[in-house]
Amino acid sequence: MNTLPLGTRIQIRPAAFGRSTFTVEDRIGSGSELDIYQPSCTAAIDYGRRAEHVRVLGVVVHHSGGLSSKRSPRRGPPTTPQK
């Protein structure tokens, strides 16, 4: 999982901390571990270390024009030539 590009949307089953969809925002060490951010240290410790099912939903690409998804590119309305 540490090889996923930043911005990748993933789904974790069963849900972690009441959520199932997350975005890769940084990486830890190496290997296949994920570190799910939780603002409460107690909640993170209570959740502990688990083996969960992870599904990649899509990758968001950052460029100067904003954000777009590789799975469903954003397209603007067709332009009409000016006379």
C-alpha cells in the first residue's frame, strides 16, 4: 500500500473510525502497512493493528488546472467558436 500515489482514494472494509473511504495523503516506512490518521491517540491505540480488506477506488492527479480523477476525467462544456 505504500506504493500508492498520493491522492489515491481507497476503501477499507470493515470501516475504520466510522469511515470506509480515505485518501492517501502521506506514506510510512515501507511494505504493505497503512497508517490511518486519527486525531485522538486513545482511539488510534484502541483500534490497534489490524489486517483489513483495502480496495483502490481511483487516483486523483494534481496539476496546475486543479484536481481531476484518472477514473472519470472532468470535462468542461463544449465550446462554440466565436465569429
